[in-house]
Amino acid sequence: MQSLGARTYLFPTPILLVGTYDEDYKPNLMTAAWGGICCSDPPCVSVSLRKATYSYSAIVARKAFTIGIPMESQVREADYLGLVSGRNVDKFAVSGLTVVRSALVDAPYAKEIPFVLECELVNSVELGLHTLFVGKIIDAKADESILTDDGRPDIAKLKPFSFDPVHQGYHGTGAFLGKAFSVGKQ
Amino acid sequence: MQSLGARTYLFPTPILLVGTYDEDYKPNLMTAAWGGICCSDPPCVSVSLRKATYSYSAIVARKAFTIGIPMESQVREADYLGLVSGRNVDKFAVSGLTVVRSALVDAPYAKEIPFVLECELVNSVELGLHTLFVGKIIDAKADESILTDDGRPDIAKLKPFSFDPVHQGYHGTGAFLGKAFSVGKQ
């Protein structure tokens, strides 16, 4: 094994579209890759943001956020949302996304992003450059076009993609490899 | 958008092989899916475990762990490592994996798993059923077979896979979709 130094490499890393309102109710979406589900009961998701970001201040102010998962076909929008700050730009407008105000938490999401978690802030952990925010998942919502017959999201329809923190690229989701809690029984 | 309830759905979700020593230095590997990178400086990774797990007690005792990322071809081993508790079984032996003692942190990893992060515990957050552990990444290590010409890990060689928390299946990594911080500039 070759040493690579203390690197933030992990595979796969998700593409999280963090939806927030600032103190004046201006909506914003920011792409983040440091996060994931962090508790089953209560259901919680974490996302880490730098203090310098506009979204950081918005989460601290509103104590709520949404996490949207874009599809492969939305890779340009997702990349754009990580390139500029919402402080100076209306990113929803520039990227052609429609603001939807959550009825459950004090945060917006985009109508065109087919999967979203609506979250209430329950914990903040200062780690250094990043602060880890823990959101309690109040509801998960999906566009009907990505549901299977059982009424749940289908990866083959959602086509989520991932971020490569080493070479900074995006990759799609590949073939089904096997059932969890099953293929290892042999 | 259709409401699905408060669900722990996120895409993609990683397959993290958590390596630990217990108080008697018995090595163990456990598969977890709730975690990810959570800070760039200092570089940190999080993983959430239930208190009932053998790995939970080991991390609390040793204040260190490793996070290995398996390849597609290791999907059976990865699934097995999430099916049984190391309290009663030597999971390294049963899965045919070789214990390597980290020279940097008080935890083991598997020689056959081609990518690993060696971590010191720096934070624990009680969230409910799960406790979120934050590990400071002391070193990332990769098998030479997965490196590109630039000496860094290549996703096309590592072939990492992901967990589908909805239908509980494993999926490979798909095609390259574009460069990050680039495709969204248009």
C-alpha cells in the first residue's frame, strides 16, 4: 500500500444540493459533496459547509435546509451551483430552476430536482474549515417519474451521480451488482 | 413531488469497511453506509454506528479506526462483513482477508482492500440510534494497482460501488460525465 498523505479521498461521494433561505427569504441552492445519512432513528442527514459560504449563514439563521439529489442529465446545473456564491447571484434563476417553498421546514427546494430531503437543523459541529450540520429528515419527496411500482425511488430512473474528489470529475451510477444482506451469505 | 415520509434515502451511499481493534486487540471489519468526508482541513471522515455494535465499543476503547473502500469484485466480502458481528466470529478469517496493523493509528485494515483511510477519533456525536464518529485522516493509502500515472487513485481501476438504501442493493460506478468546476461554466 502506498501512502498518499492526509487526503479527503472517498468513493463514491454524493452530490448534495443544499437549499436555504437567507434572513431576507432569498432562496439559494449550493452544491456540496461532504455529507451523507448519519442516523436511522431519528432519520438524519449531515452536510459540511465552510463558514465563508452564504449557505452556512442561511442555515444558522433559519435552522433548516433541504438536500436535493440531481439526475445525470442535471450535471451542468449541479456543477454551476457549486461554482458561484448566492450572495451575488440568484442561482435558481440563472440555472433555470423553480423555487418551491417547503411546507414543512423553513427552506426551499427546486421543482426540477427529482428527489429531496426536507430537514430541520438539530446539531452543528465545528470541525475546522468545515462545520458539520446535522438535519433531522422531516420528509423525503420524489417526483413521480422516478418511482417504481412499489411507490419508492428507483435508482435506474433517478440516475444519481457522484463526485470524484481525486480527479474532480462526475461519474454516473453503474450496473446492479447484487442484493445487500444477501450476496455475502455464501 | 410525492411525500415518502421521513426516510433515510440518499444516492449514492458509500460502502465503508470500518477496521477496529477491541480491548484485547482482536481485529474486526464492519460494513457501514452512513458516513462520508466531513471536513477538508483538518481532513476528516465521519461514520455512524449503532451503540449495540462490536465496532462501536472498539472505537470508544481505542479512539481510532480505519475506513476501507472495497472494489466491485469484493461485493460478497463487503456484504458478509455487514451481516454478522465480530463479537462471535473472526470476520477477517472467514472472509479470507489479511489483517494489517496500521503503523499510524491504533486500528487494523485489510491487505486486500485497495484503498484505506487511517483515522484518529476526534469527535463523537450522539444522534439517537446512531453515534456519529469523526475521524481525523492521518493517511490515505492505496494499492499500487489502482493508481494512475499521477500517483493518485483512479476510479476506473478501483471500481468502487454504492449501497441503495431504498431497495437494499449494490450498484457499480458508471461512466465519466464531465469535469467538476468546469461543465457548469456555460
